[in-house]
Amino acid sequence: MSSININRKSKIGLIDCNSFYVSCERLFNPKIIDKPVVVLSNNDGCVISRSTEAKKIGIKMGEPYFKVKELVKKHNVKIFSSNYALYGDISRRVMKTLKSFSNKIEIYSIDEAFIDITQVEEKEIINYGREIRERILKWTGIPTSIGISSTKTLSKVANHIAKKNKSGVIFLKENINEQLKNFDISDVWGVGKQLSKLYKKNGIDTALKLKNISNTWVKKSTNVLGAKTVMELRGIPCINLETQETKRKSCCVSRSFGKKIENLEKLKESVTTHCLNAAEKIRLDNQLTKSITIFIRTSPFDKNRKYYSNSISIDLPIATNNSIELVKTAIKGLTKIYKYGYFYQKAGIILSRLEDTNSRELNLLTPLMEKKSKTLMRVIDFTNAKYGRNAISIAQAGMNKSWKMRKEHSSKIDTASFDLLPKISI
């Protein structure tokens, strides 16, 4: 991972997409603009994204859906199941747009990114931030909030203020202490639940109090990250901008089932599908795997049935990213850990001991196997990218997939599939 050292005169912007999942759903459904909207987690479990209108009527983040059903009904809230394929595609478009302003970018999450705009004059910063917002909105349809300051931690504070005040862009340069004195300690970037409890226990309940704490106390009571956070609040850059993502060391794909399954064949379909997805991911990163782990479990909360959980790891003789070979190995592993009579809630696979495609050890059979494998995988990936996800799959992945996640409120939009794009009547 390469990083950019930040000096005292740096200007770091944090671009954060507003209610990102909700905004993605609104892109193709203008009727729900200005209406209360929420997006639910896997299997329609909890609220993971809310529109401003939904927040106003009292729907809280992370609240189980069954607890807010009355509010939903009373206020005619529009509900959507999570659609990560759509959100991932829109996120890539937002980040690509952002790169038109600077190549010094750290993609922090699916809906957030830091950008180095030190080259912009201070008097032009606000206008520059507005230009970024306008271009992202015009090119992708996603509204954003932008916080700018001299450190990443302060830009997070600025972004928080911009969202709260609905001002769009905040350049936090002057009167910083005035903003920090009313900024709750638990909202400071890098301060988690446990550290927040420690700070509050010692009377540090605002960002300003943390900024003014003694260096001796910080070093004695917290860790290196805690000390860096304090320095960043003081305007001294300590956390560099990471402009290149490190390649993953492992790749996990797992899902809870929409309904519990007992049948081995259905479990095979699930594990096969997860295997295909994971293999495609590591191929995109030009990686190979030397080990695969398969795991299954029943629900730990079902008091009426006996709990069972098991996993198996299998080392591969030759590092590979070949979907067919990985599926064969995964099915063998699943068969060994499967027990009849249990109702399974979740299954998944983990590809580990990942390495770059050009750094693997070769043996006598590798050149022959590699040529056939790479050609086939390239064709599959190209076809699926052009004609939609799973345009080409294998029979073991099944067709019906009754085990899939519950998505009763899905918008059924996929920008990678022509069949799942919204249709407009003229």
C-alpha cells in the first residue's frame, strides 16, 4: 500500500454519499424522492439506511424491521431489501467521477472517500467542493456532503457538520474549537465504543476536551491510534492518505438463508454459488488461492432445535482461481461436515493464503493446466460482465435457489443486467 505524507498545510476532503443505499434506490424511482424510505439488511432483518424523512418520524439505524412495522404502516414508509450489486456499481461510478478531480484518493468505504486537494487555493476551496458535489450529482445522481480540513480526522468532523447543517460543503479552518466543544466524543473518527466509555469515565465527553488532554495521559491510557487522533484534532496530520488498496489476504463469501434448509443438495447449491462468487473476486484482483475453508451452521437462537456448527479447511496442491476446481474441492469438504437432521441457517466459504498470479510456484503440470483454465475463466468473466451476473454458471449452482436470502421488498434492479434495468414506456 502506498501512502501520501500529509503536511501542516494540507487540505483533505471527505466526500460522503448521503443515505447512500436510499439514494441508489431513488435513482430509478423518482416517485419516492422526498418520501420516507428505508433499506433493510440481509434477509430483511434490520434498518441499514434511512432517508431524512424516515429519520424524522423516529426510525433508528440498526433497528429490527419488525419493531418499526407500525411506524412504516402509519407513515407509508417505502421499504427496500438491500441490493448490493446495484450499490456496488453506483459506488464505482461515484469514485470514478471523484478521480476526475484528483488521483490522490483513498476509497474509505462503499460511500466515502478522502481526497487530497492541497493544490487548491484556500479562497477557492468552498467553490471547489461545490463543483465536486455538482459533478457527482450530475454524472451519477447521488447527493453528497463534503467536509474539508487540514487532517483526515478534522475533515470527518467537518463532514459531520455539513450533513447535520445540510450545508453541503464545510471548510473547517477557523473557529475549530467552537465546533469541537459541542462535538460528542463518540462521534469522533477512530473513537469506538470501548474507547468512548474510557474517555467519558475520565470526563472527556467532547472532541475539544480530547484535543486539550495531556500527551502523557493519552500515551498512558490509550494506544498509538488514540494518540494520533488527539494530534489530528490539533491540526497536526498523523494519519496518511492511503491511495492504493492492499490486496486482500483472504476472501469470504457467506449468506444466511431466506429459510432454513435440511437438504444436502440445497447446501451444495449454496456453497457452489458462494465459491463461484469468491473465485470471480480473486480473479479480478489477479490472485490465486492455496486453501479453501467451508463452513455451515444452524441458528444459535433457535431454542427448539439442537445447534450444530462445523467447518473444514483444505489445502490445494496447486494455487488456483479456477471456479470449477474450487467448487469440486468445496463440495468434497461440505460432504464431510454435513450432518443429516439439522436445519441449517448459514453456509459460506473462505479462500485464504492468497497470492499474486505472477508469484506462484510452478510444477511440471502447471503450464498445461493454466492455459486451459485461464482461457475458460476469461470467457466466463467476460460473458458475465457483458450479459449480466450469472449469465454463465455451472449446474451445481442450481436454478431455483429457494435457499437464497429473503428479499421481499427488492427493487429488482441490476445495472449489470439488461433484463433487470428499469423499463420506460414512451
